[in-house]
Amino acid sequence: GESVGLHLPTLSVQEGDNSIINCAYSNSASDYFIWYKQESGKGPQFIIDIRSNMDKRQGQRVTVLLNKTVKHLSLQIAATQPGDSAVYFCAERGNNRLAFGKGNQVVVIP
Amino acid sequence: DGGITQSPKYLFRKEGQNVTLSCEQNLNHDAMYWYRQDPGQGLRLIYYSQIVNDFQKGDIAEGYSVSREKKESFPLTVTSAQKNPTAFYLCASSIVGRSAEAFFGQGTRLTVV
């Protein structure tokens, strides 16, 4: 948990700016995609999900975009806050099992 | 409050010893999962169970064993056969068929000394 951010791609963002985190997935048959947030020393927390028949979904301060043509998923965080500093994982569901990406570390600069 | 609880948070094991990690949930979920997380890696599935007294191997089951005697509990044993057991272990639960909506525990950090 506390060392999960090591060796991960890192996005440094100024507080108040928007963040975009990208993820490439592998299974074209995946029907469901999720973004999780993991803070240091804790388990992952669900942020937002999207079904494969959608290309955009919005939540509170977050938007997920899905491009099935290039198998790409992104998470946009509006007005990034210090509490958004964490590792963010995308996950895809195929054959009723979740496969997780390696994660992206987001560091918010006050 | 409903939730999923892992214990202990930190665990130390001597080489050659087996050790069991606890996972309990009171969410009434049928499905439970164990994942392993290493620095710079995504979560990798060790074992999962969709019903009491049944479980399936995940992608990296070698050196691990599980049991599912109760719906609420899914303990993971890290055996001496696991060559590189130092890692962060995460337990999750979900409604069967809705694995994407998994709730995670806070994790157990296992270190071999």
C-alpha cells in the first residue's frame, strides 16, 4: 500500500488545475470499466464506472471517457485538490473477472 | 456499518513458515477475492470464491491456499511454497455477477524476514 506508487508513471498537477489520467486496456470483449483511487496504505476505492456501450460518463468532479476504437480509457478530475493525491487504477471486466492496470500516481502541488 | 475488514494490517513471517491473512465482510456478498499488489504493479488475482465451499484459482495461485467455510470469511494462507511472498495483499467482495463493483479491504502488508 504505502509503496504502491513506486515506479509508476507520475502526474504532477497544480492545485485547482484539471488532471487527466490515461489507461490502455487489452480485452476488446470487456464490457465494463472502472476507475479506482488508492491512497497510501489503504485499499482501492471505487471512483466511477462506465459500460462498454457508452463513451462518456460524468460524476462529481470526475469524468470518464471510453474510446473502444483504440481501447483507451481516461479519467478527468476537475479542479484537482490535495486530497486527490493518490494512485489511480483502471480496471476492465471480461469473463466476469477484473483485470487491473498498473496505476498512475497523481501528486497535487499546493 | 457494513464493510470488509482485513487483519492484521502488518504481518511479519520467517522464511519457511505458513501464515494466514484474515478477511471478513458483513455486506452479505457472495463473491470474495484475494489480490496481490507489488510496487509498480497492478493488482493480480490470487483466488476468488463465488459461493461458500467453492473457490477458483486466479492468475497467481501457486504458493497460496484459501478456504470458504462461511459466507463472511475468506482467509488466505501464504505457504512456504510461495517464493516471493513479501507484498501488499488486498481482499475484496462483491455481488456475484457484478465483480466490477467490488469493495476492498484496507490491505495487509506481509514482510518475510
